[in-house]
Amino acid sequence: MPPSTGVGESEQLFTRTLYWYAKDTCMPRTGLSCDTAVERIRAFTAWANQLATAHDRPHDRPHELIPPDPDGAVALRRFRRTIAWFIYRQPGGRIALAVQYGHAATAMSESYAGRSKADMLEVLDQEKGHALAETLTEASERIDADEKVSGPAADRYRAAAAEFSARYAGTYLGRRELRALVANPRLQVYEDPKAFLTCNHDAFTALCNPDRDRAGDGARHTPDHSRCHPACANISRTDSQITALRAEVARIDAEADARLDPYPIAARQQQRKAHLTAIIRRHEAQQPADTEVEERR
């Protein structure tokens, strides 16, 4: 690799120092044209393959070399699903993705006289299905690792993980399978990292849903993480989430020792610490179900 290319020397794939002929007048972190981005992806692929060859990585290791793409050059439009993946999994991502891809659909409609190829609703449904599958896969792995599950929805969490493993584990999830996964009321499992819990969503009992008493039409089909209630019957927690809780308690203690927070904030943090500590104690005090012990034997 020529040292002047700059590939691999920066955390950014599309840095302006990728080529020796980069103009000094270009400002860092500015946008690239589509043609420039395609060329830089091509250059990165060539550099990665040169590096693999230099380290004697043979072709029988498919993860070492980037093979030629049968569909042609990798253009920016082919990152559509990648962008959707990252947007959807952020807090409020469903709304952000709808806005982003709604704009994309509008722009494409204007460009192609109304013949839009961007089906926003299909993208939303697919990303929801993939997110559910990843959450349930992680749930199965935690249970297989003998992690304890606590909370009022612990049994539903274990049942959902078992059903997902029995029906979908190791299989290809196409559109049909993803639609079935999203439509299954027993598999509505959502991680909430900021609240250190898993929501086993039931629209009729969810305390985050102000319309839970209305049958059918007014019920939310996904949890509202901004309104998560600690007394909700849909909550479950695993050992992994309790580990994250302990780290949060340690962070609060470190801030208290530093004595940098104003008194109202420090007092509020101590109240939060007491709440989190109580959750940890309840989790540690809960014993595994008898059926779970039998299954492990």
C-alpha cells in the first residue's frame, strides 16, 4: 500500500486523504459526490485485498478477501438497508426512519415521475422483524448460558426465547418469515438498554400505553420507551442487564465521590441509586423456576 493513500490511517473510510491528489482546498468532513464515493469504495476494496495477500491469506478463507460483486460496483444506493439498520435501532428510530425514507421516497418520485422504488412501510416492517429476531436470538443465548431471569414477565421472556429457537433458529428469515415473526403476539420482546430491562410487550397491560384499556384500535403494538413504568407487568431482567445496572450504580458512586454535582442533582442521583440497588437485590433474591432447574438437569 503506498503511504500516500491514507487508507487505514484514519477512522474514516471516506477521508479526503484517501488519494494523493486530494485537493488542499477541500474541507474535512464535507460531503462527497456519488462518483467519488464509489471510487473510494473501490480503492478500499483493492487495498484490503492487497493487505490480505501480503499477509498470505489464501482464497479459501472467504472472510479475508473481498470477492468481486456480481451485481457490479458498490454504489451508495446499496447502503440503503445498512442505513435503515442503524436508524431503526436508535431510540425513536422508527419515527426517524419513517421521516428519512419518506424523504427518500419523495425525492425518488420526483426524479422518476412518480415511479417510486422506495417502499417505506416495507423497510419499517423488515427492520422491525430483524430487530425482534436479534433480540430473541440474544435472549436464547442468555438462557443457554444459564443466566437468571427475574421480573413479572420472566416466564414470558423464557417462553418467547424457546419458541423463537424452536421455530426460527438456524433458518433464513425472508419477508414471509419476518411478517409472521412481527405478527406473533408471544414474540414481542424489546430491549430497553437505558432502562436496563426487556419489555415483553402486551398492549393491554403495558403501562406505557395510555390507550391500553381500549380494545384493538387504540392499542400500541410497540412499547413507548419514553414512558416506561417500573411497575409494568411486561418487565423482565437478565443477569446481563443486572451487570449493566451495577456499572451504573458504580458510576453514580464515582460522581458522588467527585462532589462536582450541585446538591439537587446529587440528591436525585442518590434516590436513583437506591431504586437501582433495590432492583439488583430483587433480582438476586429471586430463585430459578423449578421447571427451569429440571430442564438444565
